[in-house]
Amino acid sequence: MAVNERITGEGEQLSQAAGDESMLGDAMEPGGVNLRIPWYIGRSPGKVFMRALSAAEAIAPAINRTREFFFAPPFRWTTFLKLCLVAAITEGIGTNLQSNANKHNPPVTSPGDMMFHFSPEIIAAIVAMGLLLIFVGLLVVYLVTRLRFAYFHCLVTNTRLIRPGWEMYRPQANRFFRMNVWVGVCFLLMAGLMIAPFVPGFIRLFKGIQAGSGPDFGLILSLALPLIPIFLLLVVAGIALDIILRDWMLPHYALEDARAGEAWGAVWEHVLREKGSFFAYVLLRIVLPIISFIGLVIVLLVPSLVLLGSVAAAEYGVHAAFANSSGLAAMVGVILQVFIGVLAVGFGLVIGISIGGPLSTGIREYALVFYGSRYQKLGDAMFPAARVLQADTPGAPAD
């Protein structure tokens, strides 16, 4: 569903402003706080274009929007925790599901034990379990995709209601999910083709180990060293795909009801026009979450150790108090220890969600602000032009 342009009723006022003049406008957010956002007033009467922000300039507006989104009045803890949980699911769990899909656990036994000692019933059960896991994984990814569009609507319109976006973007989310599945299949095929030449070498290695000759370290090095650049290439490709799909193509799906080719064409046009800015954005998009995570670890290290120490002391005290008890008293001691453990885990989850939610949302706001300053429909939805100029003097910033 395309979002209608919100620049209406301001044509006469905006046409009096100086053309081709860069200025600062105040985008009013709910809660009455003005966000100072660079805007550009074009020559066409009644049209306002957001100035293209550099990767560094987009950081401050993203932080301001995140703060207002979570903490602008009225603030409710239940709403805050709900939004933090949605942010953790859409920006954390969903990404981990996609990245972990390409990871393989190392074999714990020889290939002979794994391939030749299974009965037909066990093989059928393994195949059925694999199909079930694939179905469950696709279902989870689909729900995360729907939730991702709903949260996109929340951040763009600065609303705290999940249901409107969940219902509004159902068709777009369905198409985006199908496109992601095909992209994932192509990515796995590409990874398989890149790794396929090394499969005979691994088979020889496993057969040698099975024969009792021990591992051939020369063969291991000859297989592992060429795989390192391939692994790094796949990681870079995965990160690039995630940024292209979620940061740049998803807004076109949501706001224009665009198809894959149309969304990619629009994104590619922007990238070709500003290669340096998009490259800087990708670097910051990768570096900022890492820096934020390191900062959080440093800040929370001492409180976490204090919390863990307190929980351990409480558990030890309860265990010592009921060490020599039996019957009902021993059961009470076990229940108390379980209760303290569950309470500590729940408290840790709440703290983690409360911190990770705003951090994840800040990264998503950063992506929206950067691309919204180039994609006019997204910028208009995030910063409606009717709220930009509110001063008495045409073209002057609002108070």
C-alpha cells in the first residue's frame, strides 16, 4: 500500500521561500519535542525535499527519534517493554536466524558411522525431522518478516501501535518474505558451489581418519587455508544482502508496493549517484552496533558481576540452610532455589530487552533517517512537510 504524499496545503507558503536554499526545519514529534532536521526547499512550488544527510549526519537524528519514540509522554512500562521485545525480535532474533542458517556443526563421529549404520526407519525419521525443522524455520521467518513491517510502520509514523502496520502491510510483507526465501536459496547455492571443490578432499581426510591412519595435517591445511577467504567473502556477501534488503529495499516494498525489480532499480540508482555516501553508511552500519555493544559490556560489567554474585550467594545460602533437611523441608529448599534462579533469569531478560530494544531501534532509525533523506516518500512519511515550516515568516525555522 503506497503512502500518500503528505505535502499538501503548504504550496503558497513554501513557494515564497528562496529556491535552492539549504535550511534547518523543526520536525515536530509526538511529545512536543522538535527534532532539528536539515531540509531542502526545491524550486517547485509546494514541494519540500529533505537534504541528503551524510552517514555521520544521520546519527544524531536517529538518536533523537529513538529517544522520542520510547520515552516521549505518555510513558508506560508495559508499552516500553513490548516495543523493546519487538525490536529485539525483528532486529536481533530475525537476523540471527538468517545468519545461523548457513552454519554447520562439526561432525562428532566418522562418516562411516554416520552414513552406513542407519536403518531405513531412522533415515526416514531424520528426513521427516529435517522437513519439519525447515517448515518451522520458514514459519518463524515469515512471522518475523510480518512483525518487521509492523515495526517499520511504528518507527516511520512514530506510533506505538503494532497492529495497524501488521494489517496494513500484509501483502507487501508476504512478497518480501518470498523474495527473501529465493535470495536465501540462491545464497546457499552459491555457497555450495564455492565449497564443492573441497568436498573430495574432506572425504579423503575422513576416510584416512576412519582407517586409523590419523589426521593428515598437510591435507587439513590445504583444505582450511583456501576456505578462509571464501568464508570471509560469504560473510561480507551476507552482510551486504541484509543491508540491501532490510535497509534499502524494504521501504520501497512498504511505501510503494514495489516489486523486487522496481525496488532494486530505485536502490541501485541512489547507490550509483552517491557511491561514497553509501559506502560510508555501510561501514558505520557495521561499526556502530559493535561499538555500542562493547560500550554496553564495559558499562554493565560491574553491575552484572554484582547481580551474579548476589544470586550465587542467595542460592548458596538457601542450599546451606536446607542441606541437612529431608522430606517436605528439602522440597521447600529446592523450590526456593528454583524460584531464585527463575527470578534471576527473568530479571536478566528484562534488563537485556530494555537495553537491547532501544539499541536495536536506534540502528533501525539510523537506516531510516539515512535512506529517508534520499528516498523522498520515506522522508515525507518520517518528517511530514506540513510540520516543517511553522514560523510566521515563510521559510524560517519553527520555534
